[in-house]
Amino acid sequence: MTNQTRDEAVQAARSQLLKDSEEGSLDFSSLQEAVAILEKAQIRGDRQLLEGEWRLLWSSGTRNAQKLNKPGNGMNRKAIASVIQRLDCQRLWFENQITIAGSSLIVGGPFEYKQHRIQFRFERLGLQLGPLGPLKLPLGKWASGWLQTTYLDQDLHLERGDRGGISLYRRVGTSTPTL
């Protein structure tokens, strides 16, 4: 495959994912093909591109969740919740926020970024019930792991996690972590 052919395939995959995410119509077969094209291209940007707020478009779930799911479907973000990932590259702070019916659960902690891998350790938990909160609690050594960036540009972030899942995020802007 020539560089031009690869670049055209990457651009087509990006465009399809962005269009489908705007319309809320991520089709698994086209999603799987687009993810394969993006990962094969090995475009991973640099750490500063991670800065900001990312909305989860699709996730395969962990290895255990994949065994329970109908093969190939992954998680439909509309069905369960809004999931936001925040990365502050100045403070080296990482957060995940899950919002259901106006209430949010937020976990956050420090991260390192080496060789396109986010190595994180969640230390704080925040709970926001409607307009109240967030109530902030320390977690100690609650959870840690890593997320390998397999594709990163100004709009899309694709990562594989240490628990066997793959997730696709779309940038929604800049943000300040809440914890």
C-alpha cells in the first residue's frame, strides 16, 4: 500500500466515523473496518494532542464483558450513559466521568504517558447527584491500569486497555478536571 493510498483510507475512515458519530449511527461492520484502518496507520500524535475532553463513541468492553455481550456489538453509549474522559497534560491528571440521568460518578488520578501509553492510578472518587456536588472522596490505591493509544489526531482517540477492551473517543473540547 502506498502512502497516498494509506492516507486516503485513513481520511475516509475518519470521515465516516465522525459523520456516523454526529448522526448517532455507528454501524458495527463499518466501525470495525474503520478501526482496523486507523490502527494499521499507526498515527498516534504526541502527548499534547491528548489534552482536553473526549466523549466515548464506542467501546468493546473488557475481556469479561465481551464474553457476555453478543459478539461484535460492543457498548452502545446511548443505551446506558454518557462517558467523558478528561486529560490534563499540564497537571498529568486523568479522569473518567459516567453520567446517568443527571447524576455522575467521576474517578481521577495521576497519569504518565510513555511510548503512547497512558499509565494511570485512580486516587479520587467524585459523586455528583443532580445539582449537588461533586462530593469528593479519596480512594487510596483503588484502581490502576494502562491504555495504549493506537490512533490519535485532533478529533479522534482510539485506545486499547489492559483489561482487553478497545474504545473510540471523539474530542468535545477543552476542559478542566473536576477532582
